[in-house]
Amino acid sequence: MIHSLILMASLVFPVDPIGACSGAQVEQESDQVSYESLLAAGHGALDERQWSKALNIAAAAAGLGPDRYEAYLVACLALHATARHKLALEALENAIARAPKGKLEALKEVRRDLWRASSEAAFDAHLKAGREALEQNLAAKAARELTAAWLLKPKLRAIAIEAALAWMAIQEYGPARALLLQLVTKGGGDAMAEQALAYLALVEPLVSHRYSSDLSAAALHVLGNRLPTAKALLVSAAVLMPERYAAHLQLARLAVLQGTPDIAVFYLREAIQRGGIPRELILEDERLRTLADHLGFQGLLRDTFGQRALAQLSQPIQALKNTPPELTNTVGMLLKRVAPGRFTMGSPASEVDRNVMSEVQTEVVLSVPFYMGATEVTQAQWQEVMENNPSVHAGQDLPVHRVTWLQAAEFCKRLSEREGVLYRLPTEAEWEYACRAGGMGTFSFGEKSTSLKAHAWYRDSEKGISTLHPVGKLEANPWGFSDMHGNVYEWVFDYYAPHLGAPLVDPMGPIQERCVWSGAGLLPVEAAPAAPPTGPGSRLHSSRPMWASEWCAKLGRLASMWLGKVAGQWGLALLGD
């Protein structure tokens, strides 16, 4: 490569060999002769691969002709040959800045060649250093070097896998997750992408847990007025899972507390860009409402939630919270309001059929109120929105079934567009919170399985026959939700993740292995717990061929967050606008 660069350079400044001289002995008749002689000597040194000599001659020539470009080009080539690529590029930029117009295209071509050569050399150096670090069990250095190598050649995805494993070895799951996500999203479903997906399944729950733990720890530091420590934790969480809005929202609140409104608006904009942030999180936050006179805050609210949000900003917070306990939408779905609260997620060790190896009871705080469907989605409601019915057992009041998660998400999307407010599936935590309805027993109504027939359809209640039943025909739980135990399995929004016991705020599972929850489906009486199973049995497989991420199951109930952006319009009816 260096030989080709020298050839290119010779086209830029052809040298008369008669005027060449050896070393630094040059004629001193005039500055012009001295510069040309030095230039010829420098070119000769390049031909002889005497890089230090060429660099010294180029420096002397540049002193005699500071406004000329040729000496800088000699220096560039000498520096590149000795692997000082950054300095070589700086010398080349100096040459380009001094070159006449007629030479610019040729010099730019040299720059392109130099970039390619520099990148190749840097790649080789990083890869070699990374592999040597692996052999020496220096995982941290290996992770850094292999990541740098892959960034230079992203098509070599095996290097990214090596780098991710090195990051995992030192428990730096954030960089590992970022690498694996890129491989999964850009891999096209090939074997390498599948391998990355398998590793991602291991990393994702750990990253999600650390994210939630950082948010909880930051909240405690804010209470203790340790604001710099809180900010460091929140910034770390934002980098760890950049697609989630919670850390950015907390950074905005922290910036208000620190008296930096511009920074608060910046982080608030970052939070909103993540998508799905309910409007009440901003309008009902006393700290964020202190930004009401900030023009950037006003513009952000108007552009995101519409002009009405600005009017609501002037209303007392209590007036915004006067929301009805239940609503009925245009397709006849009854939605029950679920207030924020705290509960213990998961079942106790004494519960029958509990997965002792993977389940740990976890204290969970849900900080945002939401509405959730009082029953499973019926076939009539599905037909009204989707104009089809995938169910095998037909019946207008029967729950829709044989629906993939992606189809359920599409149903929510179309319903959102129809209603003008954001609908989505509930998270695992939201589902269990609504199912338990304030209770701590095996069932939402207590511990006695003899009462199950009044609340759930299951195989024993039908003498061993698996049969679907119309929704809402049995007793609801204390919060008004029917069929939380039994009848059909239900999709949730997020994926399965083992909770590690530390307190969590608004937890959401990882992006791998979505959960399918129901109390029992059509299972025996003992298999209808309020806490869904945590092992592989909680995934419902289909008897027909499906993509792995589209396991066929029956549609879960919908959770409707109050205010969200849908087709450019933000929440209307569900807050009594």
C-alpha cells in the first residue's frame, strides 16, 4: 500500500532526478533551489524506505517553503509508513490546504487511499491485540480491542461475538448487549444472528435488572441529597438501555432540582423520543411543571401532546387526576382503572408447583396508573377492529384465540388509531398486579382451591373436557377483572426475565422470549396461580409451524395507558378531554 501511495505522490509532484542530492547536502544558491533539492532528497529517501530520513528532510523543506504543499506530502507518506496514521492524515490535510487547484483531486485520492490503508492497519493491530489479550486471559483489554476491530470491519460478525463474550466475562453486560443487538437486528436471521440471539437471552435479564436497580438506587440518593451520585447512576442506566425512557425522565427531574432547566428540557425530549411515555407522567409531575414558563418545554409539550396539553398545564394536578374508575370504548371493551401501587411479584416458596430454581419474590412498584380490559378480547371485538377472525372455535362472546404476539400488537395499533389513545398489552408486572388485586395468596380470592369454580374455567370444572367459554360469566376478582384464572392463555407486552429479588420500579422484561400468562388456561385446578409460572412451561407452543418469536397463543387482555401518541394525535377520550 505504501508503494502505491508513493506512486500516487509522484504524480502530484514529479521530481527531476538531476536536481536530486544525497542527505541534507543541498546547493545554497537560493531558497527556491534549496527547497527543490530537499524535496528531491525526501522523495529519494521514500524510494529507499528510509522513513526517518525522509521525515527530517520534509521538516527542513517545510521550513524553507511553509506555503508549499509538497514537503507536507512527503511527511505524510513517511509518517504513514511508520504507522503514525493520525499524524499522517494531519500532514496530508496541511498539504491539501496549500495545494493549487490543479493538484486537489490527486491529493484527495491520496487521502482516500490513506484512509483505507490506515483503517486496514488499525484493524490488524486491534485484532492482534485482542487475540493476544484473550490468550493471556486479559478479558477487559480483549473486549476493548475486539470491539474496536469490529467497528472498523462490521461485516466480520464473528469478531463481534468474541467481543461480546469478553464483555460478558467481566460482567460489563451493557456493551455486550449493544453488540449482540446489532448482530440480531442486522443479521437477517442467519446462523450468526441466531447465535447472537442465544447469547442475548442470557444478557438481557441481567441488563434489565441492573437498569431497574440503578433507577431505584438513584431515587434513594436523590432523597439523601446526593445528587451527583444519583446523576451518575441515571446516566449509566440511560447508556445501558438507551431505548427506555425512565432514566432520561429521571434525569430531567434531577436537572430541575439542580436548577438547570435547559438540560431538563433536553433530557425530557430524549425521554419522549423513546416513545410510549404517558402524558400524565409530565403533566402531573410537580417538579416538571415548574418548567411551565420555559419556551422549550412549552414547545415540546405542544409538539408531542398537542395544544390541549398546554391548557392542562395550567390546571391543578388534582383536576387532572379525576379520572373515572372504568370506561367503555367504541368496540364495547370495558376498561378498569388500576391505581399505582406496590406489591410482591412472584409466589412464595411454599406454593405448590412453584419453580424453586428460577423464581424469586420481588418487591415491585408500579408508579403509573393505567386502564386494563376487564375481560379477554372477544371475537366480536377482534372482528370489529381487524376484520377477520383467526379463532378455531367460533363465538361472538368467546375469547379470540390462535393469535400470535405480532397479531396482538397489530390489533393494539389499529385500536389505538381508531380510539385516539395508546393501547398496548400489559407488562408481566402489570398483569400480575391486576390479577392479584391486592392479595398475596395463590389465587386472587385467597388460598382455597374449592372456590376456583366460581372464578375460573378449567379442565376439572368441565369434567376433564377442554372447552372455551364466553368471557365475563364467572365472578370477577376484587378489582373487577374476570377470567384472570382459566379460560385462555394471555399475551403480555414484554419478555420473560428472572427477577433477582432486588426492588424494582415499573419493571419491563427483556427483548427475548415473550411471556404468555394466564392463571390456568384449561389446566387442572392446581395450575391456576396468581403468579404466572416462570419456567419453560409458561410458553405456549403451537401445533402448526410458526416462527420462534411468534408462538401461537390466545390473545391476552389489553392494557390501555391513558395518554399516548397515535398517528400524531395524543390522548383524548380516556382523560375526559
